[in-house]
Amino acid sequence: MFDRIKAEIDATMSRDPAARSRMEVVLCYPGFQAVTLHRLSNKLWRSNWRLLARSLSHIGRVITGIEIHPGATIGKGFFIDHGMGVVIGETSLIGDNVTLYHGVTLGGVAPSVDSDSQRGTKRHPTLECGVIVGSGAQVLGPITVSKCARIGANAVVTKDVPKCATVVGIPGKVVNTQGKVTNAGAEQSEPTSPVVENQPFVAYGTPTGDLPDPVAKTLEGLLNEVQSLRSRLNALEGQDDYQKNLLTKSAENDKNDDVGDKTPS
């Protein structure tokens, strides 16, 4: 357990430049405090001390503003930055070196009826190693967010996310390394990055470079298609006018020939 606590402190120091010392992390970082309390409540949960585990989890929520169900499974190096409003559901699975920002929800989408039949079933997301989830993002349902994926601020994700992809928007759209936009969860080729584990850290899960806007990309494609159709229509109209002129000239020539034939010599 102490190794995991050390890994959490190291994760905070490496990912937050505002952290000046380990003691500052222990005393002043609600994310670290919430995760440490969760380690204890999770042990109680797995030992079938369910009420005591939920009580300790509730105390952590009151102190830190972060709600982590004691049944959630969390790996090493987990970092919650700022933390206020984070909610992690009971059947969530979180891998190593995952980062969440404030306002993130790892929630379920099961209806609030017939709760007895839903107990013990997987209702919440799985976040694999190296995932970053930006502030306000909602990751919902028993989906899998694969290694080193980035979920941008305020995105709503309800489908599986491939390796190293960046998800933005509502509903979430996947922007791959080539900038191609597809529906979140759609099958696509493996990313071009050769080593998944060496992906750079992206604060708030939102790259600040030239990231295509899915809506703008769609509108641009529609405008290009309209322009192409307009060009084809103009070409067809030009051909039609040319054929009409030919027919008119042909009719006039035939009329002149008829007049010439009827003139007495």
C-alpha cells in the first residue's frame, strides 16, 4: 500500500508543476487525499465491511469534494488534478498512470428501475493505462477507453475509444493522429505512433495544436460537395444550351432549304 501511496505522490509531482514538495501534496492536494482514503475503503469493501467502506468513502467526499465508490478498482500512479466534482462509479476499472481533471464523471447508463438485477454487473467505464480525461468530461456506460487515449474537456463519451485517439465534442468524436474524424467507437486503423507508452502528456486531454474541429470538418466537406455538384450542374446546363442552339440552327437551315426549293426558276 505504501508503494502505491508513493506512486501517487510521484505522479502528482511529475504532472503538476504547481506541486513544490511531497509534503504539500500530502496536505494540500484533495486528489491525493481522496485516492488514499479510497485505498482504505476499497480494502474494507473487499473484506465485506460494506457499510464501513461506504461511510469512509462518504467522509472522503465531504473532505475533498471527490466521490469514489469503494468498489471501484484503481491502479498505480492515479492523479486527480483539482478534483472538485469528480465521480467514479462502483464498477469502474482504472489502469496505471491515469489522469482525471475536475468535474469528470465515470458513470453508468443503466435505468433506475429494477436495481436488484443490476447489482454486480459491469455498469461503468474501463480506463486503460495512460488515459487522460479533461475537465467536465462524461464517460458513461461499460465502455473501454484504450491505452493513452485523451478525452477532451466537456466531451460526452458513450462508445469505446481506440488507442492514442483524442475524443472531443458532444457526442464524442474520435480525432485520430492523421486528423481524420470518425464516429466515436468506429473501427479504424492502428495509430501511427510506434510506442504507445511514450505518448506525451496532454493537460486536460485537449491538444493545443492544430486539432480539427469535427463540426467544422463536416461542414467543410458538405460545402465542397455542394461546390462540386454546382460545377457539374453548370456543365450540364452548358451542354443543354449548346444542343438547343444546334437544333435551332438545324431547323432554320431546313426551313431555308424548303423555301429555296419552292422558289420558281
